[in-house]
Amino acid sequence: MFYIGGVKIDNPVVAAPMAGVTDRAYRVLAREAGCGLVFTEMVSDRALLYGNPRTGLIINHAGEKGPLAVQLFGADPDYMAAAAELAAATGADIIDINMGCPTPKIVRNGEGAALMKNPSLAARIVSAVAGRVNVPVTVKMRRGWDESSVNAVEMARRVEASGAAAVTVHGRTRAQFYSGRADWQIIRAVGEAVAIPVIGNGDVCSPQDARRMLAETGCAAVMIGRASLGNPWIFRRTVRYLATGELPPLPDAAERLQTALRHLDLLIALKGGRVAVWEMRKHAAWYSKGIRGAARMRDRINQAPTVEELRAVLKETFECA
């Protein structure tokens, strides 16, 4: 257990925000698996302020169990503060500011990881947001922009002084994107430099990795991202392992199928059948990874035009395992 501002987080296992993935359907499954804190997909400050319908869907968390962090991205302190106020009004428990997204279309606007190159602007954004909302403000950052500008420690100190209640540090630079190995020592260095909680991110692919990161870095919590794709059980297994030292077994094919079908049902309830079928295709590929014959069924999964046909193909895929 730890606290971000006044928000209690029950355990040190956190789900990473991921564009196109961490919608309400994903978050419900992650929370049911015991995840201590979940995040929305990143949301553009301007899209939120302009009432973009897709953005409204991204931050829709009706009926969800908290705590929930809404992640915003932008590069203008006034716009970010106004967007944060709107997000807080929806019931968000935490406002998270994205300073780590490496995507070219984001950084070319000075947003996401580009803020690692502009610490003074990053600090002004945090100050503006923290001054406008009554919920904790956090920051997700990278190790730095590239190897010649590894500045996560400086950035963490500046955002803490500006009002951030916690920081997440991804141990890669923007130049690395998601390649190479994450540097966990930068996570330790940040933790030693600030008094607020530090969440470690990068290369946590198993419960054992989570325990090792906590031990090696002294971070308050671990953030799990890509390892959870088609694998919400990693949260349940990691929480149990960290608490008891016991490693629960991996799910069998029947449990994987039932969870995949539930994920589909949650997507239908959130976005309607047509969109759910289209979006479930990537999730189906992740859920069926390693299942015997799954590669052969993937084309059928990707071509299934209706909910009924997709359900049938999923059942056939897992029942043949």
C-alpha cells in the first residue's frame, strides 16, 4: 500500500496507460485482477476542451472501481490546466501528465517526451494543473530525450517542486522508443532525489521482474504495460507473488477463452458491436498467443464480420488448444 497525495493505492502494482488499449474494458479486467491503479489512454488537452466525442469515450469511467488516473498530454499550461479541471470534474482520482510518449506526431508538437527537452515548460505545466484541480497531479516521464540528455533526475525534482505528487519513470530514452533494455538505475536515482513516490516502468514482464525492480530501485510501485496485453492475469499473479511469495499458476485455455469473451462483451457494452469486433481483433491475437493453432486461426479472427462469428472463431481457437 502507498499514497499518491491523499489517494490510497492498495498495492504496488500499476497498469500503464497505453493508447488504443487501456479503455474501460481493459481497465475493468485489470482492476478485477487486483491492479492497484489504472490509467486511461492518453487524452489530448485540446480534444477534451473542444468536446471531441472519441475523447469523451476515452475518459468514460462510469461504473468503474477506482482509483483511476486520467492521463493528459499537451504543451500549453493554460490548456492543460483547463483540460485537467474538466477531467477532474468527471470524477478522476488523479490527473497524470504525459511527458514520455515517443510518437513522432506527439513530439513534433512539443508534447509527450518532447517536454524532456524543456524542463522549465514541463514545470510550468505541472504548476498550472496542480493549481487548478483538487486531486493529485502526477507525471510520467522517460529517462531522457537521448543518451546525451539523460535528465530524469532534474525533471523529477522540478515537477516535484511544481506540485507533482508522484512520478513514473520509464527507464528508456525517447530515442530508444521501446527497444533495448530499460535502465532501472535511473529509477533508483530519481527515487533518491525526490520525496514523492516513484513508480518504476520498463521491462516488467513477470511477477519475478516486479519483485526485482522493487528490490533494485526502491521504487514505491511497478508499472506493467505491454506484458499485460492479452494477459490480465499478470496483475493477479504479481500482486499475490509480492504479498506472499507464492506464484499462482498460469491460466489454462478455458480461462483464457472466458476472459477473452468477457473482454469482447465489455467492448460491446462500451462501443457497440461493430467497433468492438474491429478492436477485439488485436486483443484476440494477444489472448491466443502461444495457443496451438492460433496463428492458423488469426486470419479468420481478423476477417470475422460479426460478434457472433468472432465468438465462434475464438471458441474454436481455444477449444483446439
